[in-house]
Amino acid sequence: MTTATHATTSSPAAVRGSALLTNAVGLHARPSVKLTQLAKTFQASVTVATDPAGPWVDAKSPVKIMRVKAPQGTLLHFEAVGVDADTAIAELIALVERRFDEEEGHG
């Protein structure tokens, strides 16, 4: 007897959130890597867009995130679907709000 691991009975809804890019260089290489590394820690599928209408890209793909090239002042929109979607959105927003833990302009 096997048990299905697909979320067919509880079919989780998408969780969305957004955060403003405030770091001086926006979503450049280092923040892109940090974002994808964090996104990969969640079971949920995670996507990101610079416009709520899309296009949405896989937040777990470094290549796709690097192509976003969002400048400072861009509102990043996140969407997650899965068992830990709430946590994924909260932590991704916190990462952006912490300026990707970069110390620029500090001192």
C-alpha cells in the first residue's frame, strides 16, 4: 500500500508578498545568489516578478533570477505554493528588507 505525497486533498493556495529593493545596486549577482540559495531551502515552489502581472520566474534558478536585473526602488513580488509557503514568503521578504545582509553604506 502506497501513500500519495501530492497535496491533492489540501491543495495549498498561493501565498504572495512583496518587498522593496533598497540596496544601492538592486538585484545584482550577490543578492541574486542569496535569494536563490534561500528559496532552495523550502519545499514550496517559489517565483518572483517585478510586476504582479508577471512574468514570474523560478526563484530557485540563479540564471533566471540574474536575468531579472531589478534596480534599487523596484518592488519585488514573491509567490509560493506548498507546505512551507508562508515561511518562504516571510523569509524572502525579510532577506530583501535586510538588504541581503550586505553592509554597503554602513559605517
